[in-house]
Amino acid sequence: MATRLSTLVREGCLVARTGGDEFMILQRDVKARQDVRALGLHIIDAVKQPFHLGGHDIFIGVSIGVALAPTDAIEKEDLKRKAGIALYAAKSRCRDGFQWFEQSQDESLRAREAIARDLRAELRLPEALSLHFLPQVDITGERIVGFEAQLRWQHPQHRYLSSSQLLLTAEESGLSIALGEWMLTQSCRIAQQWPDRFIAVSITPVHFYSPDFVERVLAILQVQQCDPSRI
């Protein structure tokens, strides 16, 4: 990858590997945005060609985030940070994406980071977190057979955040497991009040990657003395 990138840039430009699968390019003497876009498209085309490794053809994708000086930033760290924000936006849209930095991206990121900090603090003493229960009915639509636990958070600035917003924030900030276990614990307590109903609790893929997932779930069920068939 480094070799391919190095062959695409002009003399005097910098190519650096900054992480496991992240590279940074410092393109000098840019006269127009078209110059940057042209390089981005050349990179996307170059990466589409297979890599020959260990007797196999390996195909990968690439996402590109771009920040311009002095329009977006002047200081190098700020410029790098904003290019990273644009990269995040490109990744969230699609593979092989190219994204310019926009101020709204920075504002959105700062808002998500603030919510994540508040959520981390809230999980220590979850007074504003609550579960709402959506009825699940049988095939006739006439009898309630169970409930689906829906997470709600009455945030002081953002009012009620939806369950999907909460779970996305938790995943981005590494709080998915803690939040999921809180939901499961609360659902086990409620389930004992409804002996003839089940409660469905959403589990994110992050949980399944945890090697002690089963043991942690069983421990919660045991502490709450909840019949596993009820969850």
C-alpha cells in the first residue's frame, strides 16, 4: 500500500503510515481543489487493483478524508484532526468514499463526544436512564405475549434520546457492553413482576465478540434470580 501511494504523489509530498491501516498524505502546492480530488480518485483506482500476497489476490477498499490549509486549519494537529473527522464521515457513507471536511462534521462529532461523556457518567449512577416496554402480540394480534425493552435517556440538553441513538453512541464510545448489561439487569428485575410474559432484550454484535459473553449473561441471571426462559 505504501509503495502504491508513494508512486502517485508528486515530488515533495509526504506519505506516512500513522496506524494499522491508516495513511496520511501531505500534498504541497495545491492550486485548486481539483488537484486534491484528482489525487483521491487516483488512489481509489490504484487500491482497486489486487494485492498479490501469499499466492492469493487480496482486494481491499479505501476511504479518504481531506482537510485543506489554510481554509480548514493552519496548525498541523488541527489539520490532521479535521482530516480524520472527514475520514470518519467517508467511512460512514460507503467504501471507496472521498469526503471533504465540513464544519458541521466537527460540530456533530463534538456533540457525540459530549453525549458519550455524559453517558459514561450516567452509567455510574443511572438515574435518568429508563426502559420502556413495547408490547409483543401473538399472530392474532389480540393477546400480548411479551415485551421488547426499549432504552430511553432523559438527557438534560438533548431531552429524550432514541434507543438507536443511545446504542450508536455507546458503540462509538466503547460502552456497549456496560449499557447492554444494565438493560439486561433491569429487564430481569421487571420480568419477575410479569410471570406469564417474556422480555426481549437487544444485544449488539459487540457483545458476541466478548469471549466471556455467556458467563456474564448467566451471572446476571443468577444474581437477579431470573428464569432464563423469561428473557
